[in-house]
Amino acid sequence: MGPVISRFPVPDRLDGLPGDIRDRILAVQEKAGFVPNVFLTLAHRPDEFRAFFAYHDALMEQDSGLSKAEREMIVVATSGANQCQYCVVAHGAILRVRARNPLLADQVAVNYRKADITLRQRAMLDFALKVSLRSAEVGDADFSTLREHGFSEADIWDIGAVAAFFAMSNRLANMSSMRPNDEFFLMGRLPKE
């Protein structure tokens, strides 16, 4: 038995899960070489698992004016502000891989204002943090600032939707005490063998 990965039940065997969930987990395991704990934590609620990953994929895998690395920056910055260890560690690993930069995720998680990012990306993260932490304060001036940096209406929606989705995800991960997989800590830091 390894460390506990959630306060809630996780499957000890995948063969007892609904077929679509089992297939999704096995596909991720084949690609990543391990099963991220978020899949196991959510597996005990099949309908929520499906809804969560359907919306996750719609936000994070679609064609967008935001690069996949920029979307991961949003996740890492907002998750850092929400003190979500799981999401900072897991999405920090993905950000390091997608940005091909072993330093960026730590910079963004700790203080994106001092990170090696563009002014456009800083404006994106300013807006994302506002959506994540103070959404009632979002106003027309925020949209004007983003437009000045070349973001389209669709891009602005994507920034806000990623920030909002992961604000919810951060809260679930914190509530469930979801533990990051050890594998995430070194991903994207060292060259592949």
C-alpha cells in the first residue's frame, strides 16, 4: 500500500469500473506511464467523472487562440493562488512539457508577475486570477485590457472558462485531499531518456 491519495474511496482494481471509465484510465496510463490520481479519485462517481473530463477536454484540448501551454499557465497560476497542491504539481508538470521550459511552472505557481512570460500572458493571467478569486469584480475594463493585447472574444471566454473550471477543480482536490503522483514532480525537468 502506498500513500493515501484521497479522503474518498478509490478503486483498487480497474476491472470493476464502467467500461468507458476503465478505457479512459487505461489510455491515460498507456500514454503517461502511470494513472494520475485525479482519475482514481473521481472514479467512484462515474457520472461526475464523465462530466468533469468532458468539460476538461473541451477547454484544454480544443483548438483555441490560446496555446496549450498558455492554458496550462492559467491552471498553474490560479491553482497556486487557490493553494491546490495537486493541480500545481500535476499541471506544472504538463506546463513544463508543453512549454519545453523546466523553470516556467515554478515561476508561474509562485508569482506569475515575476515569471519569464510576455506582457500578453501576464494580462491573461491577471484576468484569470480575477475570475478565479474575485469574479464579481470582473468588468468592461478587464475586457478592454485583454483586447488591447490581441485577445479575441473567444480567447477571453477560454481564459475565463479555464480559470473558473479549475477553481472548481482546486476546491474538489483540496476537499478530497488529493495527493499528486510522485511521477509529476520530475516530469519536464529532466531530458527524456
